[in-house]
Amino acid sequence: MGPSSPTSSPGPAPASSLTAARRARELAGLAAGGQVDVLVVGLGATGAGAALDAASRGLSVAAIDAHDLAFGTSRWSSKLIHGGLRYLASGQLDVAYESAVERGVLMERTAPHLVRAQPFVLPLTRLVSRGQAALAWSGFRAGDALRLSARTARATLPAPRRLSAVETRHLAPALRTAGLRGGLLSWDGQLADDARLVTAIARTAAAHGARVLTRVRAVSLSGSGAVVRDELTGEEHTIRARAVVNASGVWAGGLVDGVRLRPSRGTHLVLRSDGLGGLGGLPAGLHIPIPGESNRFVLVLPQGDGRVYVGLTDEPVDGAVPDVPEAPETDIGFLLDVLGTALDVPVHRGDVVGAFAGLRPLLDTSADGSGSTADISRRHAVLTSPEGVVTVVGGKLTTYRRMAQDAVDAAVAARGLGAGPCRTTSLPLVGAAAPHVLSGLKAPRRLVQRYGTEAPAVHALGAADPALREPVVPGHPVTRAELVWAVHHEGALDTGDLLDRRTRLGLVPADRETALKAAEEALAGA
Ligand SMILES: Cc1cc2nc3c(=O)[nH]c(=O)nc-3n(C[C@H](O)[C@H](O)[C@H](O)COP(=O)(O)OP(=O)(O)OC[C@H]3O[C@@H](n4cnc5c(N)ncnc54)[C@H](O)[C@@H]3O)c2cc1C
């Protein structure tokens, strides 16, 4: 089903494999004066999606990122592929419908290996009035109707249902019993990992001939290409292109005049699942209502790897955009406080083993840049500058494919490119296969959920060299084989790529420290 299926490394490199050698070769070709149809700037979900969209329409493509695949906002999400319930509540039916359609595309066609159905419990505690519960229930019912209208099968996402207090406690044993009168169960899509989605999209683009180049920064853009800097050597080159797509997320305004963004920070906590009064062993996620707000929740998101994320905030951010946003103590305190309203055993600051923050690239549509970012539309925008650079911003991870399609449509129209129709609604990403194929693969389930049809090849690395079966960090499932795989097939160039994006060991600073040596060894052995 996938475009190519690599075997264990090193071997002959399949078309989807990204390596340091391939990067150097392809960058040299472009620097020597080669021209592409489309240059995409930014390799988050949106840019990787645009590269795949354009390449699969038969266009020649170069896609660059100043850092790495998924270096920006795309790795700081809640990892939900969601049906847009929130947008429904705020009356943005078109945004909600688009989300629901894209969720179905990912879960049923393009990435069933990476997105699973996740149950969520909304506990009906003393803090949730009967009126609020009725409102939430009608929202979940409307969400299910949206699923139906988006033609996503009931088998993919089960129906919401009311839970008794006993059922609620069974699904979420960490909840406080006193005053718990039941719960509401709903389902949404949950990614194994957002950065892995981006890697899969970028590699699928590469399999269709796109040149996917990390550590290449766009210094300036024009309608006919870009001046870029190779961040590994410091050398500057010109890449000539017939069309340019700016998908640099929250940094987009720095490359094209007139693009005004209003970034909003979202923070998540990382907790270890053991010792939290059953919080970590949760089969279900939790929606915990934020006191005083009618339609906002703190999410408890079990990751299945011994970690639980708790998020998220929505705070406007002013000033220069940092490469890696910091999670402030005020956000951490807020999340712990809301968690404390629902749990039996309190979670303390000392239980927080990591925290991460991301900046939503929201388009500023207000006259004066004021107002709450929680109210800014998550609708995406495609803007073509007078020079012909197409900028695509806003939206969300869930709708990356549609954003990419709209951006490439605009570039094709602006530049009169001869391109085929968009194919990405039915184009499986690297590793994708039908559920019955995935469940028959001879590899641990966890690997299948991250590597799909490539899982047996990742697993086989450990058969060839038992040392590679060893966990990188005691108590966390990532093995050394995954680091080696990332170097040979997923374009990992340094320890940061390995620990912070191809795997997420780096989300816990103590684990990152422990893993550093193994990452260096994986790179040295390449
Ligand atoms: C806290 C939080 C939680 C979220 N949760 C969800 C969720 O659960 N589900 C969902 O659907 N959406 C979610 N979102 C929204 C979603 O994460 C973003 O909308 C999406 O990831 C944006 O992707 P992007 O590719 O447009 O931008 P980015 O991922 O930021 O990519 C932009 C890239 O451009 C590169 N770049 C910047 N400048 C240059 C340059 N000069 N040259 C070359 N490259 C450059 C950067 O290095 C970066 O990799 C969340 C957002 C936040 C902040």
C-alpha cells in the first residue's frame, strides 16, 4: 500500500529514505542552478503536505527547512486528529466539517497506522452543572452527526454514550469519587506522534521525487525562488523555482511582507504514568472542564509509553518568535490546578517531569491585534503576495492535507504550471496499510503504530544485532534500533533530530540526558 517499503539498513536506499548523503547530493544539484517547479519553505505538517501534494501531481519539488522535519509547531500539538467539535460549538460549521472529513481521510485511507480511535471521558462532577452536561452531550451527538456526514465509518469512531459513575471510574480510576454522578464518553482520532506524521508525509513526498532538505534556511523569497543558507556549512545558494510556497508557520510573516500573525501559546505537561493514582494507566483520555468556562477543557492524554500529557493553554504571545517556546510556570500551575479539580490524588509540581509549549500560527484578522486568541478562527488562509509567493497559514495539523491542496492549487494558478489534479485524499503515507494488514504484521504493536508496514524491518534490526533491541532509556520503550532506523531512513542528522523529533525521548530532560550517548553511537555507526 505504501509507496515503498525499505528493508533493514544499510542496503539499497529506497525512494522514501532520507539520508545525509541524499541531502548533500540534492542540495548540490539545486545550488548548481537546477530549477524546480515548486519550492516549499517549511517542513512542518503543512509544508511537507504541500511538497507531497505538488510532487504527486507530477511537479518537480524542493522543500526546505531551516532546522529539521517537524521542528516547529507541528511537534508541540496535543496529537489529536479531531473532528472539529469546538468549531461546531462556535458556529463555524465549514471549519468543523473540513476537520471531520480530513480526520476520516487520515484514519481510513492515508495514515491508519499512525492515527487510532481514542476514547475520552468527560466526568460529571459537582463542578459540571446539569445544563453544562446537557450542552456537552448535545455537542458530542452533533460531533457524531458530523462524523456521519463526513462518511467516516462507525467502526472507525464509535458513537458517544452516557456512562454511569461506576463505568466512569472504571475507565478513569484516577477520578475523585465524591460527587461523581457519571460521565460522557466520546471518541476522536489520536496520533501516535505528531512529529512522526510529518516524517511520514515528508518521506512520502521524497518517494514521489521531492527533494526534502533539512538545515536549509530561506534567507529571502521572491516569486522565482529563494536565497538559502546551508546551515551545516554556512554557504548561501540561490534555488530557482517557478512557484514558491511559504509554509513556515508562525515564522511566515518574517519572510513575506503583509502576513500578520497573532501567535498563541499552548502548554502541555509531561507526567510519568506510574504513581499517579491510576492516572497513567488510563485506557481513556479525560476532558476536564475548566472552571468558569462553558466550552473549554483541559485534556489528559495517555501516550501508552509510560507518559501522560496534560494540556493545554491558549495565551496570546507578543514579541519575537523564539525557535523553541518555553512553557512558563504560570501555565504549569494553571494546568495542575484544573487537574486538581477532578482527581482523587493530587498531582504536584514535583510530578511534572517535562513540559512543552507550542505557538499556534493564527492569522491576525483583527483591526488592532487585540482580543483573546481562543476566539480567533482556526480556518486556514492562502495568501498570494504581489510578487507571487503563496503563503499558507493557520489551520491545524488535522487539516494539513487540505491546506496543502489549497496552497498548491493557488501556486499552480498563479504561475500557470502544468499539473495533474490533487491526489492526496487517496495517497497512503509511508507505512500505511489496511487495518487487517497492519494487525498481521510480525512486529510489536507499538512499532506498528509508529512505523506501520516498516515495523518488521525496524524490528529485524534487533534480530541482526541484539544490542539494538535494548531500550535507550530504562523504563521507556524506544529501542536503539529506532535510532539507527532514523539515521538510515528518516533523515536524522544529529542527536536533536533523534531524541526530539524521530523519537520523543527529549520531552523529559532527564531521559534526554540518559539517551544522548546512544544517539551519538547511532550517528557514529551510520
Ligand atoms: C499547543 C498546541 C496544540 C495543538 N494541538 C493540535 C491538535 O491536537 N490537533 C491539530 O489538528 N492541531 C493542533 N494544533 C495546531 C497545529 O499544531 C498547527 O496548526 C500545525 O502544526 C502548524 O503546522 P505548520 O506546518 O503550518 O507550521 P510548523 O510546524 O511550525 O512548521 C513551520 C516550519 O517552518 C520552518 N521555518 C521557519 N522559518 C524558516 C525559514 N526561513 N526557512 C526554512 N524553514 C523555516 C520551521 O523550522 C518549521 O519547521 C496545536 C497547536 C498548538 C500550538
